[in-house]
Amino acid sequence: VDSSNSYNKLKERFQKNGILDQFDQNFLSDISLYIDEYRILKNICNEYLIYDSKLNVIDLDPNKLFAMIVYKNIFPKDFSNEFRICKRGF
């Protein structure tokens, strides 16, 4: 997987799980440019499915949830730092 074919791989995985229609296809195409490893792509997809199933009682925008998970997997240290800052504020 590289940035040129990650969009197709995302579509395949989401189609297989019956959730492809939840997403804006332009959004998926744009965000897929940042996913260049199959391992990361699988982690992101699997994590999205877990979050989606656990948070299904909350009306969340699937695109925003997916974006957060992509950010968490591509920039884990930055995500962790932001989480710590937010946690201290509450």
C-alpha cells in the first residue's frame, strides 16, 4: 500500500464491513493520501470499527471520528500530548 492506492484499500475494507456509505468519498480520497502503509491502514480501519461500535449511542459524524483515528495512528505522540492537555483542563 502507498498513498496512490490506499483509497482503494480503504474502500475495500469498508465495503467488506458494510459501512462505506457512511463516508464522504471525497473525504476518504483526500485523507487516504496520508496513509502509506498497509499495517497502519488496517489498524485505522479496525480501530474505527471498535470506536464506532462502542460509541454507537452517540450521534457522531463518521468522517470526524475517522479523521481523529487517522490522526491518532499517524501522529501518536502529538495525539497523546493533546489528550494530556485536554485531560488536565477538565
